[in-house]
Amino acid sequence: MPMRVVFLGTTGYHPSPRRHTLAVLLPEQGVLLDAGTGVFRLPRYLQTQELDILLSHAHLDHVVGLTFFLGMVHRHPLAAIRVHGEAAKLQAVEEHLFSELLFPVRPPLEMCPLPPGELALPGEGRACWFPLEHPGGSVGYCLRWPGASLAYVTDTTARADAPYLEAIRGVDLLIHECYFPDHQAELARRTGHSCTSDVAHLAARAQVGQLVLVHMDPSAEAEDPIDLPRAQSIFPHTQLACDEMELCFGTG
């Protein structure tokens, strides 16, 4: 069977009336990509007793949902919650997000610095990671299981010859940020974010199966804030994510 992914939150920076900040769940594998405000929806979907959270970086819109686990574990008890990320980013979360003056009661989280090489995931899965260009630093992930693969890339500036091109080549599903439409390309570059055509060209060149766009500007009020038809004209198998959207990928 193909694998299932649920988009618990799909925007960047702050929640909006349409979207919560980024959190992407593989419910049957117990894997969560980033922990934005969309994490509050996790108990509706999670099918496992353990959870592995892969953090791209430690900006607040990607980690604030870690605080939600304090109350959540009482409603949805979990045997283990492991938070994986770069050591410096995990330390920042410990020292600042869980500062005694800011959030004094720590949730039951195990902080796990990314090891050299690959990370083993449930169901014979493997994860590798690669650096991304973004203020403060970020990493992208490529996750592979027998018959299914996805790449998760957020908070970086895409281009057709991006340094991470080979790391994502041929994946069944590419989840990639698209914060701005093309007319704001210069702003995207200055802030370490991506615009529509650049992401679509990257997906086409990487020969991925599907492209799903996430982490759009929450201040944009339009239902389509990034010009989806433009992306589809370059890479037809493109969707714009919305909160609680589910889709399947791979052959299982």
C-alpha cells in the first residue's frame, strides 16, 4: 500500500485564519516533520505509540508546537517522543523555549542530535539530511522506505541548480516551501525563502513524482497566495497544501 501523509499545518511565521504553522505527519510511521502550531491536531491522526520528530531548524514557527506535548500526552499517551535535529538547534530549544521563565514544566521529550550518516526510522525507513541556506541555518530531509520516498525542504531559497538537488532526485514526493510568488523573488532571496517558479523548476529538474508547496506567507489573504497555475505550467504534478490535507505517495 502507498504511504499516507497528513499536513497538520502548512504556513510559515505565524498562524492565519486559513492555516497553522508547519507540521507534517506520517501517521502510520509515527514521524513528524517540524512542530509548528499545527501540532495540536496530531492526536486525531497519529497511529503509533512512539513519535519521531525531525526538526529543520529552531525558528519559533517550527518548534513552538513542542510545548503542546505537555497537555497532549494526557489525552494521547505515548511511550516515547524523540526530537531529532542539529545539536545546536536542540540546545537552543532547551535553553530558550523551555526556559524556566518561559515554559517551566518540560514535556516528556528526548532530545536526539542527528548522528553522522543516516537515522533509522520505523518500518525499515531511513532518513538523511542536508544543509540549507537560511539565516541561522536549516536542514532538509530525505526519507526512504521500501517502495516510498519523500523529501522535506523548508526555509531556504530554491533554484534549479540548488546544492541539494541530488539529495532529492527522484523522490516520490517533494514537500517544499514556497513563501512568495514570483513578483517577490528579490524579497525571497533577501529573507532566505523561495518563490514559485524556482521551486517548480527545481522539482522538474530533480524528476520528483509529486510536488506539494508549503510554508507560504501567512499575511497573503488569497486562497492561492503563490500562483499555483504558474507552478503547474512548469511542473504539472504540483499541489498547494492546505491544513489537514491528506495524500498518498509511493507504491508501498
